[in-house]
Amino acid sequence: MKFRAAIATAAAVPLTLGLAACGNNEPAATGYKPSTPATTPAAQKPATTTAKPATVARLNRVTFVPAMTTAIAKQKSWHTTGTMTVNGTPAMTIDGYQTTNPVAMSMEMSGAALEGKVGKVIVVKGTAYVSMPGLAPAGKFVKFKSGLNSQLSELVEGGDPTKIYKSFGSSMVNVKYVGVQTVLGQALDRYDVTVNTAKALAAQGKKVPEGVPSTLTYSMFMDKTHLIRRMSFEMGPAEMVMDMTSYNKPVDITAPPASKIVSQ
């Protein structure tokens, strides 16, 4: 794969990583305590009652973004793994870590989209270090500052999830509650979130790439505290599925040593 195509593929990943930032493995407490039944006189037959299930408030177009951002704001780090398939055939796998304060990212990519080789992107203090087939020798990185290259700038800026969350507010078309699905052994609420692609990218100061549909629907799998545990989407023949784990665990992301940085 040519470097430009490889970096374009990689640029989409931080956006989904930021979008899918998520939370904590602890289930939310319900606060429910059964009351002590009153004593029934022996001569009187106790009445039979059927308890009505508690009404569960579902998120909607107005409440989805506030609920998601409130939950995500508590998260300082996470681990994301994912697979992109094209026509059902694995094309790329990703394995990445991100932190929110400071904003940093370390991500590895491999698979057919990179001709079976491994690429790596590290973002630290607004600078991207890219190790990509056709760009740098194996194990070496080229250093880029945000803004010097539009595609690499997307890599750097994509590491800041708050830009993605803000774009949801202005670009959301619809939110649909699908139901409860079991993912990685957890019962999660699935919401299908449709956004206006042009508005979402405009909110991030970007143009719509050629071939991108006018709307895009993300399937977001949330726990009861509205933390996202899985995110997936389809774009033509391509499908991306990403899972998030290791929330709020210590992550140390540092720039490569000078000995591993080469010139373009």
C-alpha cells in the first residue's frame, strides 16, 4: 500500500478511538432494598399483587450526548482493540492506548491494508511520530508537527476525543434504542446513532472525503452508567468493530528516543 493510502486509513482510526472512549468496569448500584412484609392476620388471606417492572429511561436525541459526555469525562485512559473488514475479509487490526490528560495516543496497526506489515503512530504533546511501511524503516519514526500535513494533522487532532463529542451535538440526525445485547459477557444497551457526516467533520474543521456517505450510523453499546464498551460502523463494504477495556488504568505514553527518529 502507498504511504498516502496507508495514512488515510490510519487517520480514520483515532477518530473512532476518540468517539469510543469509555469507562469503568463496576456495575451501577440500583439502590433497591426490598421492604419488610407486614404481618398478615391469620384469619385474613394475604392479597396477591404483581409488581410492575420499573420504567427504564432510554436516551434520546436530546439526552444522548450529555449522558455520554458526562460518563466519558470521568475516564483518564483506556485500551482499544479493533478489526476492520472489507467484504467480510479482515483488512486491518488495531491495538491502541489513549489518555485524556494529557492527550496522548499510542496505536499499532497491521493487516492486509498495510500489506501484512506493522505501522505505529504515537501522539505526544501535539506531535505525531509515525512508523509506516514506505515512510520509515522498520522500527524507525518520522516526526510531524500538527498542521504541517493535513492527513497527519488529523492523526494528531484525532487523539483528542472532546472534538469528536462536540461534533455529535451539531451533527446528530437520530438516536434509536435497539435493545439489550450481550457483548464480552456484559448485557449492554445498544443505540444506533446517525450523524450528518458533513456537519460532523465541519465541527472538526474538516471537509468530507470523496466517497463518504452523507450520513453515517454508529452502533454504540453502553453499560447502565452510559459508558461505551463497544462501537461499530459500516461504510460501504468496510466494517469496523472496536472494543474498549482497561479503563482508568495507568498508561505511560512517551515519544520515541532520538535514536529511532529519522528525517523524511
